[in-house]
Amino acid sequence: TGKVKNPGFYTSYCVELDMVNLVLISTAIGDDLNTEKLSGVAINTKPAKISIQSGNLDEMSTIQPAVNFLKDMIKAWIKDAHSGIKEADDLVENYPKWILTRNNALYDPILYRRIKSTTKDVIYQILLKLTNLGTKVIYSDFEKIIINTKKGTFTEALNNVKYLINKLHEDQKAYKDIPLEP
């Protein structure tokens, strides 16, 4: 499910990081991420190879043309939204609902599984990086991550969060597109 829950009583500052448009950004950058080892499980965000000679087509590889089309479309929407085009901003905002809602005309079960899997991979990689930087993750889902900064003052906590976000962005080029907002 991509969720992490570590309930408890924390005496230092905890910060919620909103992951705005994670599903959209994950679709756009998913194939650009590196394979990571997470808790002994290999996560590979690269699409499966299509082997026409042997006649083996897995269902995830059959939707690669649709994923490529979505990636190009999303990049154009983001560019237009940054240019101030209101319609593009609406498309960016509503994309997850169109793709992930079963009763929507754009819903496709295979595409849904691919996008959900890619989004999970992105979250797991972010959580792994945060953990490697010494951060205690209290909670995470597809919309937010709550971390314990282990800092006693607001200023220290804020500086720590800024450092973590900057470190994420500089260590993995693809993460630059994921807006993490405290």
C-alpha cells in the first residue's frame, strides 16, 4: 500500500511533508529512476523487455506505449501550467483522479497497476533516502510523509527539513520534480 506507520509520543519536532502531485510526477519520471535495494527486495522501475520472438509479452510491457504517451502529455501540461495556462493547471490537478478512479473513462486496470507500482517505488526510494540520512519516518502514504526531526527547536527543525529536501533533490536528479512542501 505504500504506507508506513510508526505511532508514538515524540518529544522533538515532527514535520509533515506534503507530496503534491506525486502520482503525476511518478508517471512522468518513473522510468528515469534507478533500481534500488529496499529491505532485500529489488525494485525495478524500468519496463519489462518485450520479446516478440519468443511470443512472451507480459501485461506491463504491453502498456508501455500508453505510458510513454502519458509521460509526454504530462510534461507538456507541466510546461503549460508553469506558463500560466489555467487549463493545463486543471489537467495537472485532476490527472490522478482520471487515471486511478475505476468508474472513470480513462481508467485502465493494467495502467492503474503500473502507475501505482511506480508511485510506490518513488515513495520507497524517498523513504530509504530519508532513513539513510538519519530521519525517523513516522507516517507516509501517497500524499504525505511525517518525519521526526529529532530537533528541539523550531529553527533547528526547519533547517533540518530544508537540508533533507535539498539532499533528496541533489542526490537523485529525478526527485527535483517532486515538490516536498513542509
